[in-house]
Amino acid sequence: MAKFSATKVAEQRLAVELRKVAKIVGGIVNAHVNGDKITDPKKLAAALAAYSDALGPWGEAVVAKIMAGVQDNNKRAWSQLSTQIGKELRSTMAESAVGAVARQLQREQVELIKSLPLEAGLRAQKIAQEAMMGGKRADVAAEELNRTGEVTESRATLIARTEIAKANATLTSARAQYVGATHYIWRTAEDGDVRESHAEMNGKIFRFDDPPYVEGEGNHGPGEIYNCRCFAEPIIGETE
């Protein structure tokens, strides 16, 4: 069977890079915090904004490299389904169409990377303000501020898992549209971490252009929502 699932290697590589960012964000916040207070909110905001801007070129390089691997893996999966499809997807027109989709995905991922310092800054300001207004104990606020790097790491890990799966799902859908594949089989990772609502979808057939309703999540396809490791297995030719 062709492997249309997102590669674990790509997810892990992106997570490693984003956790580096998280550690630096934690260091910036800690350098501007004294107990439950931010020593100079404007300086903290400026430092995090500057780091966010600096992440742009770095993020573009990291994401482009990792996404190239995701694209290659997705193309191989399609080629394994059919020799003819493999030839069609190597055409200039197909490469151009899928390339445009990939570039949009990369732009969105870079913006998410740049959002990590800004989100951490907003979180820190909220905690400090709650402490100042008496809505949060000073020791609790100090501990929460001290955990900025850890909280940002968790966010970074979630982004890595979600975005790699989403990218893989989007590429599969884009290639399906090009070769005329209209339906897919919903596949899960088939382990104990699969959500019950997603397990209910496993093995069912849906249209690429008509995502099913998933209880508590709305309409979406496999791999298109946070922390989802499901994937679409296209139906083509004789397998249809």
C-alpha cells in the first residue's frame, strides 16, 4: 500500500527547530521579568517583536528544506498507486500547480513560527497584569512567567505535528484534483492515541471536495485539524 501518511521524520525535524525558538523566547521573557512583574513591558514587547522579525528568513529556510521532504514523500506515494499517474505528476503543469500550493503552505508555516514570540509576550503581559490587579497570587504568577519557555515549547510541538500533517493532506488533495481522483478512504494511525471521533471515520469513503462532519470539530478531512495524524488514501483506477 502506498504510504500517504505524513512522515514522522519531517514532524520531528520541525519540532526540534521550533523548540530551539521556544528556548530563546523563554530566555527573552525571563530577562525582562522580576518575580511576578515585567520590568519594562515596552522593552519586552520590542525585544520579542524584533526576534519575530528575525525569524522570517530563518523560518523560510527551515520550512523549505523540511517541506521538500514532505513533497517528495507525497509524490512517491502517488507514483506507487499508478505508473501513469506518476508520469502525469512529473509534468511541468502538475509541478507548477502543486508547487504553488506548497509555497502557500510554507508562507503560512513561517507566519506561525514568527507568532511564537508574540504569543509568548501576550501571555506574559496577561499574567503580570492579573498579578498586579490581584486576580492571581504573586508566587503563582512568578511561576507561570518562569515557565514561558516550557509553554512555548508545547506550542511549538503542536505546530510541528499539526502543520506537517496539514501540509501532507493539502498536497494529497492538490494532486488528486490534478489527476481526477475524487474520493479517498479515511485512514487513522490505528493506535491508542486516535480520537474516538476519528476512529469512527477510519475506513470510510469521502469526497475530497466535500469534507465530512466530525463530532465536536466541524467539517474537515484527515490531517486537517490540530494534532491529527490521520491521512487520506486516494481511490483511483482499478482500486475505485
